[in-house]
Amino acid sequence: MLALLFNSCMQNWPQFRGPESNMVAKAKNLPDIWGPSENIRWSSEIEGDSWTSPVVWGNKVFYSSAIPVKVAPEPERQAPPPRPPAEAAGNADSAGNAQNPPPPSPPDPKEDRSYLGEVYRWEVSCLDLKTGELLWKTVARQGSPGAKKHAATNYASETPVTDGNRLYVYFGMNGLYCYDLDGTLLWEKDLGAYFTQNGWGTGSSPVLYKNMLFVQVDNEEHSFLVALNAETGDEVWKKDREEATNYSTPIIWKNSVRTELVTGGKTARSYDPGTGELIWELKVAGFYNIPSPVAMRDRLYLGNAGFNDTPGTLFCVRAGAEGDISPAEGESTSSGVVWSNTDAPTANPSPLIYEGLLYLLSSRGGEISCFDAATGELVYKEKIDKVAGCWASPWAHGDKIFLTDEKGVTQVLKAGRSFEVLHQNMLEDKFWASVAVTRDAYLMKGTDRIYCIGK
């Protein structure tokens, strides 16, 4: 019975970043090498737009997508008013050449209502893990979006979550849906529609613990964290948050002191999952809250991405922390903070902790940094040439670290204190979703197709 349960856990990848939210693959028969004609068991075309990562339970693979049915043309940029002749004549560079006026600005997303005339179809798909064949597909909703989105984003960014009995699919401002694993709708819930920063939309995936479903809804108008009865969708508790738009996904941190629900933000917070009571909070700073926390037993690691002149941040929190654990000005530790780095290379990909080392991957430039997880000391910082943008989280398996850029190139590195690139794998697609792992295969989801990679 124990062996059966162990094998089942090894095969299932029920949520964003895996069973323990850490991107560590524990299966034993996974490939290290793949390409268009090597170790590809099957691939399946994806209809519509989707940045969600796939999730797996048993022989079923689930993902969500948004299909445009009727899309309004992009609104024209409004030209700025003409400048007075004297001002125009004086606007020259040091060589005396007249400079072009700044490009006209797009309309304010808050004022642009063109999305109300658009029509999308939000779908949930289930594939056979062995063959890639479509087992079922269902339409969660069809109609106008709940909020305007930026042209570079889409309406299917949150990864579903499953407990093996029910599948929970969150489409941000376009609804939350609960299905059984055969695609029958059990309940649905509207959590509201709110303006997000620059219309970039939402990205925080739902999280399950026991019989409760947690959704972090951070935006520019009314941010909150809500706990729902997973069976019925009824609200159990709800906490307002003094946060603006954030994208990180909460995690359940099971440590030797208690179980905590940890959320990111400009201020990271830990809540009691059962009651929503605040346990501790930590001012994280940084610029963007995109990377999600990661835990290893009694230590939790989190930080925010930097941008321009604002550096990224990185903190190590100890189990048992309570109250405001923000280090005092000029300090790097506190009652709840083991160490911190307020000039860290934290970026969009979530941190990876593996065998006592913490790996951070830059969003652009191919830079990877490795820290000692216990002390925060830098082990190495290296640059890999010709790496495109990296938005998916890196993962670990065996003695290797894997990172995939948006052009489908996966760099395979030696795990450990010495930096070494072993080889590269290539798939011709665009990749923003993080990998899912089964008992003996990877599921890599591009924007065009989903690929099952196995020996």
C-alpha cells in the first residue's frame, strides 16, 4: 500500500511548481536529452492563448486556455498636441539635430472600454497522458472579458489545481470554476473584476490545503485573499490586503512549528490557513512581486524582482516567526529573518532550492546565481551566452538543474557548487509556462503545442 501511494505521488503534479511547490522532480526515469525528433512521445496542438502550466493526476493532463472569438482592434494612440514653434526649435540634441517628439501614448486602460465589445471562450482541456489524445474539453465561459488586458498578455495565465477528486480552474477576472475530473461543472464563483497595473492582468494561481481553496486577488483597486470551501465554493474567510497588483502564487509551508499559508507582495505575509489570522509579515521591497516563495523544511525563501535602478531582494525566514519580522534599517536579520540580501538578482522565475543551494535565474541575459541556502553567501554568479528571456521557473532532477528560455532552449547544468553547462535541448515553440513532471516524463507547454518528453 505504501509503495502504491508513493508511486501515485510521484506521478501526480497537481499544482503550479509541483506537489511541494518547489520544482524538484523526484521521478527516476526522466530524460536529460530531448529535441524535435528525440524523446518526444507525443505533442498536442493548443487552441487559443494560454500561459498556464499543465497539471497531472493519474493518466489525465489538464490545462486552461482563452480563445478569442471577436477581438476589438487595438485603439489608436492619441497624438500629443502640437508644440509651440519656439519649443520645437529648441528641442535639439548637442549636435544641433532636431529630435523627434516622444511617441504618442496609448489610451488609459481604465478609460478604454473597447474590451466590452470583445468575445472570448474560456476552455478547460483534458488529455490522455499516455497518448496525448483529447479526453474532454469544456467551455467554462463565453462572453466579454471582465477587464481590459494588455496586448502582450492573455486571459489564461493561472495554473489549475487538483486534489484528485476535483479540478479548480481560475481565469482571474473571468471566474473560478470547479469540475470533477470528467469535466462536469460542480460550482463556479465570480470573485470580481478589477483594474490591474497597466492592464497586465492576473497571474496568481489557486492553492489547495485540506478542504480549502485559497485565491490571492491583488490588483489596483481592491486586493484580498479569500479561502473557499473546496467542495461547495462557499466563502470561509476573506482578508483585505494593502497591496497593489502582484503575480506570485501563495504556498503552503509545512514546518516543524505549524502549517502556514504564505503570500508574496511588497509585504510578504503568513496566515493561519484555517482562520486567516495573520502570523507574521515582512517588508520585502523590490519592484515586482512575480516570483513565488519556496520552502525547505524549517526555512522559507522569498523575494521580489528588481527593475531598472530598484534592486531585487531575497530573504530567508525561519519557522516559528511571529509579528513584524522586517529587519531594522541597516540590518540584515531579525527575530524571524535568518539572512537577507537587498541587492539580489531575483527576477521573474521563482527561486529553486536544491540540496542546500538556492538558484536564481535572471529574466533576461542568461545570468544564474547560486547561494548557500543556510548562510545566504554567494557561491557563484555566471552568465550563459545566447539565452533568450526566461519566464518559466527552473527545475531540478538528479544531479542536474534545468532552465528553459522562451525560445525553447533548455540549458542543462550540473547541480552543485561548481558552475558547468552540460548541454542544451531545443524545441521549436515559445515557452512561458513552467514544466510539469510525471512518473517518467516531462510535460512542456509552449504557446502552440504541449509536448510529452520521455524515454
